[in-house]
Amino acid sequence: MAELGIGRTTLYRFISHFRATEVTSALLPSRRGRPTGARSLDAGRENIIAEEIDTFYLRAERPRLSDLVERIAARCHQMRLPVPNWRTVSSRVRSVDAAYRARQRNDTSALQNLVAVPGEFVAARPLDVVQIDHTPMDVFVVDAENRLGMARPWLTLAIDVHTRMVVGFHLSLEPPSVVSVGLCILSAVFDKTAMLEAVGINATWPTMGLPRAIHVDNGAEFHSRAFGRGCEEHGIRIDWRPPGTPRYGGHIERLIGTHMGAVHVLTGSTGSSVADRQGRDAQSRATMTIRELERWLLLEIVGKYNNKVHASLHRPPIAVWREHIGDTPLRLPPDRLRFWVGFLPEERRQLRRDGIHLFGIRYWSPALSQDVGRGEQRLVVRYDPRDLSTVFVRRTNGHFIEARYRTLGHPPISLWERNAAVRKLNAKGRREVDETMIFTSVMEQRSIEDDARRLTAKSRRNRERRPVGQQDGEAEPRLQDIDTAKLSSDRVESGSAWDEP
């Protein structure tokens, strides 16, 4: 007591604090003022605040704090009690368990922030796991004819988890579908030299091969029958991430974020948020067509991303790929076209004497004549929604053949154009499907769009949806994104380019 200059009571209080914890920091002076967590409101107002938080604030509608303060003030006025300060109400809200508050308010973002993620999703070798996802691009494109702002395209990317290499790519004006997924997988599996040469890019993109597993979210296109069937046929396992857990797709999410950040330097960029878009007319400032944007993105991928030092790997992804791919056995489908057809949507149709009827259009191949009248089973017909001029029919022997329009003079059209024409005919009272009227209506609609003095963004987008080769009236149909060789005359006459005996 004499050495410290304190009284007997203070000394014994120090001794009590030390014995309770046996640490010297217990003797440090305590902070002056009200203890942390102390409450000075009377029980009546505390009850009002607790009730309003529980019944009003903790709801899925997620009311604002200011709304809660107003309701508490109204009840206090009614009961002739002093109105508590908004800081007091805010303190009571913060004291509610964060996880309970997020669950009651259906705040998935807050719940995700409360989940510990100490581990890391890794793959043992290249192509063990490939993640695929889509995103709308943060930039508008223009139509190729008038260079006027049209729409925001959709980008589909695939990344190899082990090497962080971008292995697949697809850009389209259409929203995500099983077709865009199939085209992305097609580019991921096969050599990309021809694709790069077609757009004039002199670079190396060495990735190819069937992945052992594809990791995707729960989008409808990833749960489609065509996607599941295509993966099953080629020995690819599908891993769906748990719903509402984007962290399980962290690699592809970061990749998409990286490339969206890159396009923000382009004229016509929308920015990354609503705040970025204020005061900017991105659509009118757009300058790139979708093909020009595609080439720009390919340069961003093969020229920059794959060759830059990755923050997690501390090496360029292409260097890691080259180091490990030699120890990994590559699997390649024997037939590129057959692989692509494996991911197409399908319908089942009866083979009639005049051919296969699909979407009100008749299809025929000479090879089908051998199956007419030989059974009542319905045949599997697979189709590319972007170009209905060719479908793929599985014969009774199990092999696929190509079938084309029975009336060869019809132009290639997309499923979207066909549906629009049918809706127009139905509006006129024609309930029976008429093949000639479908094609006539499609061509009339195209003429209206082409003859308009100033095309609207919607009609310009419709023009870009036409099958490739139909922008300028070309009549010869061809498959998009499939680099099949031109058929010889004798194979064309037989109606099949790849039917097995």
C-alpha cells in the first residue's frame, strides 16, 4: 500500500482481480465510462425495441433501419414514453446474432460472408476438373451493317482448375443454352489452331482433350438432358455446385471478373455497376461488332491472360500447362462432328413416308428410305437451334445420318425465327402449321427488318440471329462452328457424310 500509494480497499481489489485471472494485465486501469454492453433504457422501451426488431425488421422484405426507428418512435409516442435515439436502436440491431439476422432476412450474401472457407479447391493434374460458366458482357456491340448499338452479348468460358488455363470459349448474342455450353466444350476439347487462324491471330493455345470432370452451377442448361447425355457418352463426370454457393466456382468466377474488368476500357462499356452507368449512353457509344469483340477477347485470352504470371500459381498458366500436360494422358473424341451432335437437344419423331416432320418442317435423306415402314418406333432427331436446315436422325441401326429440308429451295432459318413466324401465323388465325407459310413469313419479316430506314436495336439483334451465310441472301446452308470438310458429290447424293455401315 505504501509503495503504490493506494488504500487498503484498492489493494485487495487488485489482489482479487489477479487471483481471478492470474495475468498481470488484470491490474491495468479499467476504461472509464459505461461498461461495454450496458443498457440504460427502461424495461418498457427495451421490450418495444426487441418486439419491433423481431416482428418487423427481421423479415424477408428487409426493411431499412430508418423504417424500424419510425415504428419504434410511433409506439413510444402511443405509450407516452421517451423516443430512443436511432444509435440506440442501431446498437440493439447489431447485438442480434449475425447468422440469425441473415437467415430471418433471407440475406444470402450476408450468410456467405459468415461461412468459413479455410480450404482450397484443387485438382491434381490438367483436365481433372474444368469449370464452365456464362456472363453477360459489360459492353454493347453494333450490327455489322449499320454500326449501330445493338445488344450485350453473352460470354461462356471454361477454365482448367489445375493450370488456370482458359480451355474453352464461346461468344453469342443468345442467352445461355445447351448449345452455347456444347460449343464451349467443343472448343475446349479440340485443337484451336484453325479457329485462331480464321480470325487472324498468330498465337499458341495448346489446350485440348476431354476433361475428366466438369464443374458447373445449377443453371437449366447444365441440368438439360442433352448436356447430361453428351457428358455421359464421353465419360465426363458432372459436378454441380451446391445451390447458393458461388465460392465453389471461385476459379471461373475470378476468371470472368478478370475479363469483365478488361472490357471496361472499350467504348460502349456499361461499367461494372449501376453507379458506373450514370451519365453514360453505352449503347450509342458502341463501336465493335460481335466478331470484332470476339477477336479482341481471343487476343486478351491467348495473348495476355494465358501468358501472364498468375497470382496463385506465381507462374504463367501456359507454362504450368506445358510442364504437366506431358504426364497426363489425353483423350480425344475420334469424330468432331459426332462429338458435337452428342450435345444437341433432341426430339423423337415417327418416320413417315414423306420423311421426318420437326417444327412443322419436313426433312429427308435417301438413307431413310431403307427404314420406311419397318417399325413403329420413334426416331431420335437432334438439331441445332441456330440453323434448322440440317438435322441428325438416328436410324433404326443406331447410327446417325444428316437429313436436310425435303424442299431444298427453303433458306436456312433459326428456331427463334421459326417460332416467331408461327406466333405471327397464329395471331392471324392460322392454327394449322403450314411449312410454306412458315418460310414465307420468315422471309417477309427479314425483308421488313432489312428495308427499315433506321433499324431498332431489337431488329438489328434479330438480323444477327440468322444462320451464318444468310445475311446477304446466300442459299447454301452450313453448320456453324464445325469445321467439316466439303462433302464430295457421291456422299451428298447418299445423304450422309458420316453414317457408319
